[in-house]
Amino acid sequence: MLNDEDLNRYARQVIIPNFDEEGQEKLFRTACLIIGAGGLGCPVALYASAAGFGHIEICDDDTIDLTNLNRQIAHKNNKIGHNKAENLVQECSSINPNITIISNKKKFDKSTDIKKFDLIFDCSDNLETKYTINLLSHLYKKTLISGSAVQMEGQLAIWKSGINKEYPCYECIFPKTEEVAPITNCREAGIIGPITGLIGSMQVNEGIKEIALKNYNSSAGYLFLYDGLVQSLDKIKLTKNKKCPVCSI
């Protein structure tokens, strides 16, 4: 049950008819894992904390660098050299001290236990990690909200292949290949900060919709493509790959 402080803190959320107090209580009971505490992970963690997701774990083994600060908005100049996940937890706790939020400073891999989480936010910036997150989310029937951003473009998708076999998974749409992939990480290709802010905000918005809204049709099965240069947002219907090695498990 929400107490008076909760009702005041989340007043602008609970007055939404399709959300109300029941939706807020659902957020309180939700455990989410945020993989990556960088350009996407910062806005995801900050907004998820502010919204009142009750249990959050942030996973990142990297440390803060000066080149991160144009987009990783939770990290400050005086925190250079500190672990990203640990610092992001501190920033989120200062926004909302009434939630449980912890850091995991280990690299995410196949040994990572995701069974206790309801939502997985993929805020990673490399394909190897994304394939691993997708595999585990499929195996353990988790809702995966994946974002990516490079230069002035961003992508967003909700993957629920383990929950509903009619939905595609990440590897259905982006299959592994022996060909040399285009550069997609910020370190080599570059990134404009507001792009990560926008995609990260959209990830949390989808998370809130998945957990808290009544009479809601999931956006799973679609890919959202944002182009910051021309200010366009496209929504593409995805087709499941019946030969996908992940979905066949």
C-alpha cells in the first residue's frame, strides 16, 4: 500500500487514469536489471528510480572516463576513475532513497543470474553482450527492453520471445554473421548525448507501460528507429525468423 509520502512523491503518475495507485504499487514490486551504466544506462536508471521501480540492480564493470561526460549524465568530473555502476547507484539513491538499488561491478556474461528480475534493460554498447542478454532473457522468459545509439541515430525494441513464441528475439532480427560488422560503438563511431537521453527515456517509458498500465497492448514485435538529423521516428513491424538458433531452444 502507498503511504502519504508515496502518494505525494508519485502524485503526477497516480492521477493518470490508466495508471493510478495500482500501477504505482506494481512498479514498487518490480525488480529490474539495468545492464550498462553509460549513455543509455544513466537516463534509464535515473528515470526508473524517479518513477519508483522498487528493486533495481545496475551491472557494469567499467570506470568513468573524461570522454564519457558528454552523454553519461549521472557521472561528474570529480568521479573520473570510479566504477560506473557504483556511482550511478549513488546518484539514483539521492533522487529516490525509498527504493532498493544496488550495483554489480562484474562484467555481464552467461553466468549472470537474471531469474529474480521482471524486466531487463539492455543499455550495453557491444554486440557480444547484446546476444548474451537476448539468450538469457529468452531462456528465462523475461521481458527485455533493448536500446542502442550511435552518432545521431537510435533504436529501441521490446523482446518477449521467451514469453510468447510468436514474438521475434533480438537474434531473429540481427543474426550473427561472419562478415565484419559496421562500427556501432560510441568509442569509435561517436555519439551525440541527447540521442542516448532520448532512447534511454523511451526504454523506461516502455518499462512503465509493460508493468503498470491497464488495457495496454505491448510494443513487442516492433523496432523503433530514431534519426536525430531529420527528427524522424519510424515504427517497423518485425518478422520472426523460424530458423533462429535462440528461438529454437
